[in-house]
Amino acid sequence: MKFVSIEKVSNIALVTFDRGTLSNLLNLELIRELKETAENLSEDKDLSVIILLGRQENFCMGFDLSDQELKSVKSATLNEQRISLAAGSKMCFAWENLSPLTISAINGWCVGGGLALAVSTDLRVVSSEATIYVPEVERALHMSWGAIPRITNLIGPAKAKQLIILSQKLPSKLAFKWGLVDEVTCEENVRGRSLELGKIASSMPPLALKVCKQSINSYANALAGLSSNHDLDQFLLTFGSEDFDKSLRAFKNKTNTTFSGN
């Protein structure tokens, strides 16, 4: 794979995704690679834990709006857009449906689509210097990929509205207080602490671990699956809007704009 690498330590897999830039943005190619990685790992019956890592500087600063493939999708038919833009949801569901315990190890910024991916895993270990941020509404987009029901399930509707609608930047300690992340540690120890938790989990009877995780997820994440088609259509509605086009131009030109609601 071009952007994803896998290291195995006994019955623990460490998956690192790296676009080769500090921002570590997701593009459609990387999204497909992460989905394929999860699907391939699901066939490894010896694994008990999978740890997901971004770059040391930043876990992921969201989706790459300059992605050339995205530009072609923008001019495609609605049906073609639905097929292409379902990739993010499929990636997140592939990670959520893994039988082993999954842990996101987060340094730096965890933004937008990066957070959608992180909340698809079971646990999140973050650096004390990390920041979580959802800029989708600021960019005139719907927060997609099943992230809204997952985030709301973790922190409740009021805090989800602060995070998503008000685009509140969330420092790691507040994210921990809200229940969005599970542990906060120093920047140098994020990978190490994730491995420590992984080793605890990997010492458990594997069948019991996997069926208990499945039972918890079937209750906790049911809405993410039930709302997936609605979620995609809401995203397409905003993706095709005049407001998104204005926002994209303003973002690229580093200028302000006004929105019409169209």
C-alpha cells in the first residue's frame, strides 16, 4: 500500500497511515487503503488488538479538499457522487466492525474526518497537546461518515452540538472530561500507553473479548448503521450547495464569505 503500513507485535497489530505531510490529510485513495486494511485484518483470527496511528506531529487534520479525485467527483452525476463519497462511511464501518479491540493513538490535531475515523475505534489515547476540531459546519458541510451518532453516543447531544455545530476546538483534557477520549498522556507516551492497554486486552481470553465488544457495539452504535443512508444524503445535499462552493473558494483564498443557505 502507498500510505498504510502494518507492524505486528505478537497478537497486536499497529497500523500507521501517513500521507507524507505534517497535516496527514485523508484523500479518497487513503480512505480506500484504510478500508482495505481493516478488511484484511478482519481475516487474521490471531489478532486481539489493533492500534491505529497517524503521524507523530498530527493524527489527521481532516479531508484533503484539494484532492484531485474529489474535484472530478464534484462534477459527476448524483449517483456517481453517492458511490464515490460513500467511501468514508465504508472505511469507518470497516474499522468499527473489526472483532479485535481497536485503539486510536492520537497526537497533535484530530480534525473532521480524522475524528470520524477515531470514533469508529473502541478507545482513544491522546496526547496532552492534542486538539479535536470539527470544521465541517464552518465549511458549509454535513458531518458525515456515521460520526454524528457515534459522537453523540459518547458525549451526549448538547456537547455534540458544541463540538459540531459551534465548531468548538477541544483540548485533550476537556475531551477527556466530556468522555470523547479515554486517556490523556504526554506526547512521547501516546504510542507506548496504547501498547500497554493493548497488551492488557491481548492477555484476555480472545473469544470472550471479541463477543463482549460485539455486544457492546450492537447496542451503542446501532444508530450509526440505521442512519447511514440518511447521513450520506445529508452530506450530498451540502456538498452540492452554493454555500459549500463559496466556503471552498474562501478557504483556498484565505478570505471571508457570507452564506445564503442555498
